[in-house]
Amino acid sequence: MGREAYWYAAIPYTDAGDKEHLMDGLRKAGIPDWLGLTRQQKFFGPLPEIEMASFPVQGGCHCGAVRYTLLAPALSVQHCHCSQCRKGYGVLAAQGAVVERSSLKIEGERDLTTYRKSPGYSTQFCKTCGCPLFAYEDSEARLMYFMPATLDGGVHPGHPADKEVHIYVGSSAEWERISDDLPKYEANCPDEIVTQIQRKPKP
Ligand SMILES: [Zn+2]
Ligand SMILES: [Zn+2]
């Protein structure tokens, strides 16, 4: 499959008309019909084999004041290209991993600074070295985000291959080049795992 196919596969469809549009795109890109059209993940194609870490894994900030243990694999990872992440983290794209709050144990919490980035959303940085580590949505008591690039040794955060996407590609800096074949969304991506968890009754 070529790059074009991945792009089409990343377009979410919500009704029959959208599905027809998607099918048309897939046909033009040379995707055979037998691949089926029930779930977009089927079109992502083969991904490189990545050796998964065995859990728990450790991570932390640059200076070592804040450390954390990730007890279970991340649920999903987003590479966000929005202007908020550029200013908030000083990068062209910020990687955020979604995890259950109970899956992440933090040591050195008093060394964290909390910054309210927007109403209902806050991020946490190391007071000393400024490394961004965690983020929380007020509306979501069960889940949180962490910056998976801060895992020790660059280990894989353990998320399923089809739960890694680029979001807000439509807002990316004009000189950014995205060179992988992950699905790309112009704005946000409906994260099925998160949605399912959010539907569960709160404890
Ligand atoms: Zn630090
Ligand atoms: Zn962002």
C-alpha cells in the first residue's frame, strides 16, 4: 500500500455517504475490496516489528527529581501537531499517551508544577528541569496523559499498533515534515479505547 492509501484509511466515516467516499478513495488507491470496510484499522497495513518492553517500566524527568512507574501498557498514543502543544512544550509535535490513572505511580510529586493550560485541562512539569510529564482533563477522573518520550531508555509505551495516530495535522507548523505512515487526522481523532472507558459507569 502506498502513502495515499494510509491517508484515505485515516478518514473517519460516520454515515453511509462518508463510507462511500472512503471506499471510493480506497479503490483509487488500489486497496482490494476483500480487505473489508468494517474497521479502519484494517487498512493501516504492516507496521515495523517493535520489541515490546515487559511491564512495569520506569520513566522520569531530565534531572531525576520526578520519577514514575508505568504498571501497564498505554492505551493509545497521539502525536499532536497543534499550536497549543508547540507553545506548551516547545516542540513541533508532542507525544501524549493515554493511561488509566491507576496504571501510573508517581514519585517526587512535590517537585511538579501544575499549569492550567486551558479551562478543564492542566499539565505538570518538573520544577527544576522543566520537563513536561503529565496532563489531566478535569472531566475525566479515570484517565490521564503522560509524555511517553520520558520513559527510560526510549522503551515502547506498549500501546497497540493501531492506537497511534497523528492529530491536528491541519495546524502543523509550515516547516514540519511528517515522514511516517501513521494515520493522520486534520483535527482530533475519536479514540475508541478512551470512549469505551468513558462509557463505563464511574466507580
Ligand atoms: Zn526534573
Ligand atoms: Zn496539541
